[in-house]
Amino acid sequence: MSRIGVFVCHCGENISATVDCAGVAEAMSRVPGVVHSVDYKYMCSDPGQTMIKDAIKEKKLDGVVVSACSPHMHEPTFRRACAEAGLNPYLCEMANIREHCSWVHEKSEATTLKAIDLVHKMVEKVKKNQPLYSIKVPVTKTALVLGGGIAGIQAALDIANAGHKVVMVERSPSIGGHMSQLSETFPTLDCSQCILTPRMVEVAQHPNITLYTYSELESMDGFIGNFKVRIRKKARCVDEKLCTGCGLCTTKCPTKKIPSEFNEGLGMRSAIYVPFPQAVPNKPVIDKTQCTFFLKGKCKVCEKVCPTKAIRYDQEDEIIEVDIGAIVLATGFNVLGAEHFPEYGYGRYRDVIQGLQFERIASASGPTSGAIRRPSDGTEPETIVFIACAGSRDEAKGIPYCSKICCMYTAKHAMLYKHKVHHGKAYVFYMDIRAGGKMYEEFVRRAIEEDDVKYIRGRVSRIYEEDGKLIVKGADTLLGHQAIEIRADMVVLASAAVANDGAEELAQKLHVSYDPYHFFAEAHPKLRPVETNTAGIFLAGACQAPRDIPETVSQASGAASKVAALFSQSELTREPVIAVVNRIAPPLYSTCTGCALCVPACPYQAIEMEEIKNRDGVVVKRAAKINPGLCQGCGTCVALCRVKAIDLQGFSNEQVFAELMAL
Amino acid sequence: MAEFEPKIIAFVCNWCTYTGADLTGTSRIKHATNVRIIRLPCTGRIDFMLLMKAFARGADGVIVSGCHPNDCHYTSGNFHARRRWILFRSLLNFMGVDARRIIFSWVSAAEGAKWAEVVNTAVKEIRALGPYDEYKNLAPIRASWRTEHAG
Amino acid sequence: MSATTHHHDADSLAHKLNNATGVSPTRCYQCGKCTAGCPMAEEMDYTPSHILRLLQLGLEGSEDRVLRAYSPWVCLTCEVCYARCPQEVDIPKMMDFLRSESARLKKVNPRAADFLSFHKTMLDSIRYVGRLYEVGMIMGYKLRSWHFLEDVLMAPSLFFKGKLKLFPHLIKNRKNISQIFKKSGNARTEAAK
Amino acid sequence: MIKIAYYPGCSLLGTAREYDESLRAIVKKMGIELVDVPDWNCCGASSAHSLDHDLSVALPGRILMQAESLGLEDLVVPCAACYSRLMMARHELMEDAALKARVCEMTGMEFRGTVRPINIIEFLQKYSDTFTDKITAPFDKDVACYYGCLLVRPPKVTNFDRPEDPRSMDEIMSLLGSKPVEWDFKVECCGAAHSITRAGLVGKLSSKIIGNAVHRGAQAIIVACPLCHSNLDMRRNFINKAAGRKYDIPVLYITEAVGLAMGIGEKELGLHRHTVKVRYPEKVKVEAEPRPKAAAATKPTPAAQTEQTEEA
Amino acid sequence: MQDKIIQKAKELLSGGAVQVVIGYGQGTGDRVRAIFIQKPEDAGRLIMDGRCVQNLAGYLMKHEVRALGRAAIVARMPVLRSIAQLMYEEQFKDSDVAVIGISDANELVDLPDLNALKEYVRANPLKLTPEEQAEVDRLDAMTREERWAFWMEETSKCIKCYACRASCPMCYCARCTVEVNQPQWISVPSHDLGNLEWHIMRAMHLAGRCVNCGECTRACPVGIPLRLLNQRIIADIADNFGEEEDYALAAFKPDDKEDFIR
């Protein structure tokens, strides 16, 4: 027989004004199994809590129902009180007679009767409650940072500086990301590489950071605190230990006319190359798809000239396995490809370029050493048109969202142009100027007022070439919706920021959800912006949504602090509200039939099939097993299981059934 | 003769509808007293057998409510639940069970007013349908403790 | 589409447009790409985005301006606006609706009278012949619009090239065609009520 | 013998007679039989849709229903305007059940949707095997392929080629031995709808098209639409007036070009009916720089002037 | 047909590929029953004719049969479907079973392994026959009250013998929920409530898994048209979710129908 205590709260007059609290307490005292039933003005107050604690001790209660407000309000309070009195906190339940009763009904007998029902059903539930214990999971204090752009760099440095190990994986041969391609940054116009390069070097030299460039995530298993990842380190064909980064091979390589990725196709690189002079690591890599030796079987010039004999044509991809406790996703973004702008002739007219290409042109380290020149003939453009929202906010192109960064970088581009070509004319076609941010609006105003950039409110419909000029057909919606034409020498498209190639595939590998545009989804848009719905995996930067540098850096630090918090303890504690597959005596071992239909239904991939062995080690059956680290306790599997072999702790079949039967 | 007061049992998820019903309370939106809420973590946890048992327990109506699509705290529990309901509802209807007595809704944590409306509409509709004697007569139902002991 | 129009004023022209064609002016966010690409923009009194703006506002008088506009008549239905519209607003369909609506309400812009006669003449030709009878149609149009000298200069040369037929190609089941016209006309009067 | 349903449309009986003649001439050689849609009517372009939406679906609807009686799937529609109206009607009849019911009531016939209109380019693409092997006199000219509005737009309805930069006609012309020039006005509107009402405007729009084609070194403009042809050919005087210069570039239907390549006589193809005599200007050396093929240019090719290695 | 099956059975047994062939043989009177051939020379006892409709797949799950070694099974379409579903439910491995497949057109189908079987089943998705659909529609056309009366009358005959469960190849659970008593989900007595609950549960537990073999109806000693319930769900799944999922209830589409949800 249970020994249950019922504590009916008046909540001042919040409950007692419409519910006969004393009557409820009296009624409950007559319920079989209830040995103590009282009402009190403020149960959550110190004296109220003491009352509960004393009753637990004096009456040896094995279950407590506090009938008061919503469990969302005070369940932790009362469970803590119970625990302090030595009662397992999960033997305490709350009956919600305030939000769900006294506040929504008039004072009447019906209201009190409803309150009695609500308390009684919780009494019946508590009778079936089992003591539960928070789940402890060990934590491997090494973080994996995927992506070596500014987001990854910031997160890695923050975690490493907090004293934890970091493994950084970058897909391309050097870290640095898109930020390393930028000329200057808004709204301060400080040189991007000047602020980034020291950070890149710091990553490379940090004792807590292991850097794998030219590498990709192969697979991930496990759960928070206990991930196992496999990293594919692609063959560079260069022995990194021997290579000194002298660069002789890249100068001597006969295959030199390969469009440089770093320069967005506006400059050339060789087949063995370092993406850019400040690359980290500053070690070359052979592009097997372009190298004469790999294509035709002869050449080997690099091997001949290498003073340290570091070239390894037969190097193979390497798989590295690492134990990881937390993962920061910082894989960044991409810009929309040329095939999306046939009406602008992007990809057809060489002087129609996109924003990142303009960054390279404007960059002092770029193909024109920072001089603004048209790609077609190298002349200085007298008239330049910038088109904001090229692809963004364009449902027809499948991108209804705002890319967020374009307004600002377009203003920056126009400004940089005007600073370098004083007599030139710069036009910006825009729909709205979105300059929310510290000093952002001021920056745009500067472009307009001080640098005389002409802003035209309207979109461009078409660009075509006529006599060496690009005819930009746009509209000025502020001038009575007029169509206007500008004869330009160069056009820069602020092409939409889109999710990186392979983002979907990566998300699936990591069991992270993603939005319709393949940006990774945060756990909660407001309150958990750097977490994913998979515990232990965090987000930083533009892989989640288009972001500028300040936001990316703050988010990266946010993700890093989440990781540091996780790593601050050697074990992590979780609420025990999780699903469990029963294990019973032989010959059944478990009522689970092993049909495995729950496996695909779990939103967290927490269920796997396990072989059950008898004492002799012989496999007697296969049954589902729920990983307590991954399970979040939704109970979808519980409802799906035909044989009721899965149950949800805290909301077990018996508990819910008892509640229902009390009504 | 007093108006028939239907007995309605609601199965709701913890994160959206339960919290939404909390908001109904904090907003002091008055509504009918007939509904008893059973809290579950997620609509995905709501076994069809629970709905079946609610009628066996003498309910005249059942409300099932959770997060709107794409708002599920557990990402997809409500999507799984929705599929289950599509089939279950059709099966019940096919067997001649009065499926109008099961009311499904999405009520978010912000929809306190909607919850009150769902409750009031359900009460009105079930009241119009009358007591579910057809089902109650299948087998004798033990009166609840409360009706026996507390009026 | 209907979901987006729940809270709209049922009497507004925008609403009628939406009801009749499914085109919703509220979808337009006024980027002006339609106007920018329209080959007729210069000829128009209100460019496409301007018309959409007038429909969006629905202020007193603005709907009348739309119905009395010259633009729908000068629209070529070249579909460039729709093909490039980021919000996929079917502007040509809207222009079709505005033409028939302004003809119905007798609000056709005076400058567009000749367009209306052209369309009417052409439909007459189809109605009675079943096919387009170019000579009859051109002559009919030129008579209706008092433009009869304009193209007459061209006619003899076309005639000698065998391109103009003096007699129409009649189709057999002309009754079927006139029935289509009649029923469609009835339906339109019904709808107008 | 391959049989295909054929809807000539009104223009091909009158102003665009040579289009019909050349098509019939080439299919004869291609071994294809065109079966006319029985008792076909006008599709109503471009007036029906301007005044009466239901009518604008019912007229082409009747054509489709008449064509269904032939039991053939493909319906070749050479006129781009007719093609557009038929596609539009088919699209709406498939999407809108209420409209379909009304239209069936109006026509007193049933719409099953079994017939699929194809334009002349699709037709030539599909049956290219039947003429490529019969080319005796390659049409070795530099040509500007002009698609106009209605073959490619609205993309949702026609679902044909790339709406902004179509290539299918260029590909057919290459098969005939021509060199298609890269030009900028492939899909610009010539103003056909106003050919009669605002001939002056048409001259203005069309002169830009002709001007660009000539500027890019074309010796002939190839069209697949009787309205485009009548504007660019019959209305040449208006064009010249608008341009302030005399253009003598001929405008050919693609069927005529196919016929010429197959060695069919000019008279049989109706070339004598053109307003602008079919005489090709000299091949011009275009001063414009060679441009990379759009298809291959997902990454813009870097300019020679900016060429450098990392070390430079 | 019969000869081909016998031939195939002989080959399989004599080649050692399987140790037992499950098929149909002569039973008492005019009836056929399942037989288990273990020697090639006994293969001649196999029968294949119009009487052979029983879904034999259930035998594959029996310990006694599994103890005989690798089995080959004479499998018409419902059996093939059962095997595919059981395989999805991880009850078989390829090495456990060989099939002698027979198509709906009464042709031998060559299914060298269970993957081929899976492909074959996928290519022939489960659909109700027009007659079956008509029967479902007939009930649908009734008023709710009429349907209730119909099923009340039918289920009132139920004696809770669970022959429907025993005959169903998909009802292989180690402990059926009807036997769970903590809590007591299904009322034990075979009164109207207990009967109704049992049949609702049975149908729901077969949702997305039932292969429409009709074994339940054939097995029912009191003649309840049980398969109608399963067929209603089969039609619902096809109508609402399409056919691409292996198990409709463990999957979802974000835009699944929700016109009934407020």
C-alpha cells in the first residue's frame, strides 16, 4: 500500500478564490493510499516546502502530489524539496489546479470537482511512479570543429584556450575560408587578411589544436560526450613533415593555367599549388585532376625540383579515427552559381561578376593587386553597376530568404570602387537597404553621401552587351515606376548566399536537421541558437544561415562556451525521462519481438538492435536497445511498439493508464 | 432537467498544448470545466490504445492536441502521431465508432485563446451529440472514485 | 492562394482579380523587375509594377485609374515580366483580366479604343468564319478604327505574293463555334452579376 | 510512315503561306505524314484572352478535342502564338477542373488531355534523324536564331528549353551546317501583338532585334513563328524607318532552312513570297571578341591580362 | 505448374541448398494442408492448384520449422509479401530462406535471393482488387449507425479464440499485448467491449504490415469478415501516404493530410 502525501496550495487566493482547497484536501484524505492531505496558503514558500519535507519524514511518504500551479512553474522546486527530505524526486508529481482550473473557471462546485479529479489522477499516477536517477554519461574532452573558416577558427581557439583539445577538419588545402578572400571588411574597412592571418597562424601553432586540412568527415557514430568520428585525410601527394613550403615546385610546375579557386577563377594556379601565399599550412597539394603526371603518366618536375624530396605520388587517403565529446559545425556557405542568372548573362559576359570575384579584384593580394579592372580587357571600368538581391528574395529562383550580408558588402564594394576610381560612376540597384547593425546604417549613408554612390530602388530585368558596353535594364520605382537603362562597363551581382555543397549529406551523417535550403537547423530559433537537435553538436556561422563576420564570431564563441561548459565536468547529467526497452527473465529475455520498426521512427536515431546472449554467450534473440545518451524522451517509439516492450520513464504505460482510469 | 455535461479527456503534449493551456490560465480566459488534461511529453507518445481506453472509461469525447507541424519539440513526434491518427480515425469510423467524438488540434504554447476555443467548441459539439451510451453500454463501467466518494 | 486572401476586402479590384484568375497583387513586393524588362514600359501610362502598387493600395480612385489605364491595352503578352518575376506574379494574366474588366465596365481608355475594335473585329471573324480571315479582318478593323489608309498600301504586294485570300476559309461546324461564343458570353454576364 | 497530327493555324493559310508550304515540303522528304486536325478553328490569339478568358481556353480547347479524335499523341503546331495558346489552354484544362467542365459544356465535347502540342523546334529535334541524312546542300551561313516570346514563355507552361538563353534552334541550325552566332536578342519581343494596331512601335522593337543580329555578323535570321516573320520581314519598311538605315538581311523560317539544306527548290519552299529578298550578305568578320560558350562557363574563364601564378 | 514446383523442390533438396521445402500437400478429404518435404524423393507429394491459398509464411517463424534447417517455401504473392515484410522486420536473413515464387499470373518467378524477392514485391505494390474495394466501399456507403450495428453483430460472435492471430504470419510477437496485464489494455472477457478492443488493436497493429492474404478471415471459426478492417487500412495507406515506405507508421511526410486537425 502506498503512503502518499497530498499538498493543496491556495496560491494566496489564486486558487482558493474559485476552488475549495480545504475540500480538495479533505476529499484526497479519503483516497486509498493517501496518508497525509493538507492545504496551505503558499506551498512554494519556505514554510510550505518545510511542511512537505517534514511530512515526508514523519509520515514516511513514498509519494507526493503537490496540487498547485503548472509543473512548468514549480516542478523543479518541489522535486528538489522532496530530494532534500530523502525522497526520490521523481516520486513527486504536481497537479495543475491553478492554470488549468482555478484561473479558467468561475467559483463553482464544478470547479472544485474538476480540481479533485486533477489531483486524484495525479495521486493514482504517483502510485505507479518509480524512483528514477539522473543519467550520467562520461565525456571525452576533445572537440571536433568542422570547417576552418572564421567561425571554425574562433570556436577552435576559444575551446583550446579553455584548456580542451580540439581537432579541426577543413575540406580545402588551407584554413581561412571565405574571409581570407575578402578585401576589406565593413563597416570599418579594415583589411580582412590582416585581422585573420594571425588567427590562422595561432590555430596552426596552438598546442591544443590538431589541424587536418584537405580532409573531410567520413562518418560519425555515438552520442554526446562519446562520439566516434572517422576523418578522411585526402592524399596531398606531399609529405608534410619533409616539405618546408619553399614553393619551388609551384613555380616550376608546367601546368599553370588552372583557374584559381581562391581567386574565384580570376587568376591562375599551377597543378601543384598552395591556394594563396598566406595559406595555413603553407604546404602545397597536387591537384590530381590537373597534374600531367596523373593524367599522362609523365612529368614529375615537382619531384625533381623538390629540395627535400617531399613529393609522394603514391600517397593514399588516410582514415583517422578520433574519440570526440562535442562537435562544432562551422562549414560555412557558398554563393549562388552562374546558371541561376541567365537574364544577367553571368557566365556569358565576362564583365558580369559576382561579389566574391569583386573582393578578389579589390584585394591587394588579388589578381590585379587591388586595382579595379574589368576581367575582359583589363581596363578600368568607368561605370559600374552593383545589383543587390541577385537571387536572394527570389522565390522563383528558390531562394525566398534575404542573404543578409549583401546590402553591406555592396555598399562596401561601391565605396572601394569610388575610392580607387574617383571619376567613376557607381550605381546600386536595391530593393531595400537592410543595414541593421552597429555603424552599418552610417556606413551606407557614407557611401551615398560622401562617395556619391547612386542608389536606385528597383530590380534589374536584363543585361545585354552592345558595343562593348553592358546595357543594364532596370527600373526606378521611386521615379514613377520608370524603366531605366544604364550603360555599364562592369556589373557586380550580389549573388545569394546558399548552403554549402554537401551540407545535406553532412547533416545526415551527423543526424542534424536542416531547413528547406539545406542550412543546418538550430534547436530553438531564439533560446538555443547555437545548439542542434542532436545533443553535443553545435553550430557556428553561416552554415546555419547567412551571417556577417561579427555575428559569426559571436556565434562561434557561443558554441565554444557551450562546448566548454559541457567539458567542465567529467560526466554529464540528464533527466531520466527516456524510453527503455524491457529486459525480463528467460526464456523471453525481453518482450521485444525484434521487429526493428521503432528504429526508423526515432527522431534521434537512438534505437539500435542488440543481440541478447544467454549465460553461455549464445545469441538467443535480437532486441531493440535505446541509447540513453541519445534518447530525448518523446515516446514516439513507446506508442509505436505493438508489444509494449518499450516504456517511457516518468510517463510509463502504467502511470498514464492509472491517470486515465482515475477519471 | 440539467444540461448534459459531457466528460471529455484531453491528451496533450507537454511543450505546446500543455503550455498553451497554461497560457489560457495566465490570461484568465474562462472556459468550460468538462475537460481533464493528461500530460504526455509529445503527441508521438499518444498510443491509439489510450484513446480507445478513454471511451472504455466512459468518456463522451476525447481531445488530442499537440504542436503544429514543424514546431514539435522533438522535431517529428507530431508527424508520426498525425499518420497514426489518419489511420486510426478512418478505422474507427469504418467500425462505426463515432469519430466525431475525437477532436484533433494543434495548439501552440502561444495559443492560449485557441485552447479555450478548442475546449468550448468540443464541449458544445459533444454536448450536441449527447452521451456516448452506445460505447458505454458495451460493458459495465465502474464509476470513478470521485463520483462515488466526492459527489 | 485563397489562404493569402482571407482578410482582404471582398469588394476590391485586387480581390476580384484574385478570385477570377488566382493572381494575387499582395505577392508583389515592388522590386520593379517587370517594369525594367517590359518592352512597352515607355509607352505605358502605368508600368506593370505601378499597376500592381495601385491594386495593392486599393485607395479611392486608384482602382479607377487602373481600369482606365492605357497600359493593359498596350501590353504585348510577351510574358517577359512573368518569366522573370521573383514572386511569380502572373502579370499577363492580370492584364487580360484588366482588359476584359474595363471593357465590361465601359471604362476603356480612349487612346485604346482602336485596340478594343481590333480585338472585337478579330473575334467577330472567328465567330462567323471559324478562322481568322485576314483580309476581312484587316478591312473590318481599319473601318472600325478609321485607320483604313495605313495598310492598304501593303495589300496589293501581299496579294501578288499569294498571301492574301479574297475569300475566307469557312469551317464546317460554324454552329459549334458560335455556340462557344454564345455560352462564354452568357457565362460572363452571369459572372458579372 | 510516321503520322503526326497537324494544326496549321490561320496565319499559315494566309500571310505565312510559305511556312506551311516549306513544312509540307520537308516532311514529304522526311517520310512523315501530317494529318490535319479535322475542321479546325482559330485559336483566338491574341484577342480572345484579352477580352474573355473562358473563350480563350475554349477555342484552343476545341482544337485539342478535335485533335484527340485522330488518336495521335503529338500535335505539331508551327505557329508559336497558336502553340502558346494551345499549351496554355491545355495547362489550364489540366489544372482547373471547374474550367474544364465549363469548356466541355461550351464545346459539347470531351477533353481527355491525350494530345500534346509540340512546337516546330521540338518536332525537328525529335525527328532530326529523318533529315540529317538527307542534307545535300549544307546551309553554311552565319545565322541568328530568333526564338521570340512564345516558344519559351511562360516557362511553367511551355517547359521548353532554357527560357533566357535557349539553344535548341541553334543546335538544329548547326546540324544543317550553319554557324549560329551568339547574340543578345534571342527571346526579346518583336511586338507582334501590335503588328496591325501600332506598326510604328513594332518597327522600333524589331529594329533593335535586326540591328543586334546584323551587328553580331548574322547573314540570316531564322525564325519559328509567323508573327515574328511578318514583323521582321513584311514590316521591314517600318524597321528601316525606325533604325534610320536600310537592313537587307533575310528572315527565314527554320523549315525553309531545313528544306534548302535538303536541296528542295526555293519556289517549292515559298521563298519568293518573302518581302525581303532572300539574298545573304557577305560573311563579316565580327570585331567583337570571341566569347566562351555559356554552357561551359559555370566558372568564368579568367582573362589573359590578369593571368598570373600565386608567386607572381 | 505443379510439376515445375516439384522439379524445383527436388533440385533444391538434392543440391543441399535447403533442408526442407514448405508447400501444399494432400490433407484429409478434399482439403490441402501444409507439408514439409525433407527428401528429394518426397517432392512428388507437392500440390499446386486452386485450393492452395493458405499463407505458409507463418511456418517460417516457427521454432520447429527453423530447427529443420534452411527452408524453401512455395510462395504465392501474399507469401512473397509476407516474407518481404518479415525481412524488413529483421525476422529473416537471406541465408534462412529460399523461395519458389509463383506470380499472380500463375507463373514460376525466378527469385534467386531475398533481395530479388524484395524488388519483385516492390514492383508489384499491394492493391485491393476491384471486388475487395467494392466490399469496403459497400460498408463505407452505410451510415455510421449501420456500420456500428454491422460490426457489433459480427464481433458479438467473437469467442476470443485468437485463431486470427495464430494464423497470421505477421502476428509473431513473443507476447501479444492482449496478454499484457500491467496495465490491462484489452478487457479480458469476450464481451462486446473486449471483442471490439481486440479487433481494433489487431487491425492497428497490422497497419502498414498486413499483406492481405485473408488468412484471418479463413481461420475465424465464427466467420467474422476480419480482413475488411485490414483492407480499409491498406486502402487508406495507399490513398494517403503512397507506396514508397516500407512501414508507413514509422515514416511521415511534412505535408501529410491534416484536414481533420483543428
